[in-house]
Amino acid sequence: MKLSSAFKSLLVSLSMLLGPLSTAHAVPYSFSTINFPGALSTQAFGIDATGQIVGAFNDATGTHGFLESGAAFSTIDVPNTTFNEAFGINAAGHTISSGYSQNH
């Protein structure tokens, strides 16, 4: 079967474009378990360049935001609320959090 030069050019172009997609490179990842002490469940939502992690955890009293820095955990709760979450943290260590109360 004889291929036209235009079709050959198309095949070469496609192989050049799609070739890098077929070459998978393994990227090293590591996974860590994050458990706020005493929590029923823990979710991480953000991490900064230094490795500080923010998120939310549930316990018997409600949902709370948290900051994990190294091995130390801190609770982030807006006063007079029952539901809190911390979504992000910037390079200066400022968190983006929300909180509300079902009583108000």
C-alpha cells in the first residue's frame, strides 16, 4: 500500500505531537496520614510552601478548623460558631477560614 506524501507528513506530525504523551515519567510522591488528635475524621484542604497544613476535623462537639505545623495541631474556630473549616494558608501564615452556627 502506497501512502501519499501529505498523509506521511500528517503521521509524522502526529507522532511528534503525541509522542511525548506516551512517555510516562515517574514523579516521586509521598503520602502522609493526617489525624487531628481525638477526631472522628480529618480533612486537609490546604498546604503552604513550608508544609503547614490547614483543614477541618469532626469530633463530638462539631466541625472545627485546624492548622498542623510540624507535629503540632492547633484548632481554628470562629467564636460562637459550631461549624468551622480552614481552606487555605498563604506564605505569611494567614489562613482562609469560615465558620457558622446553626443557632444564629
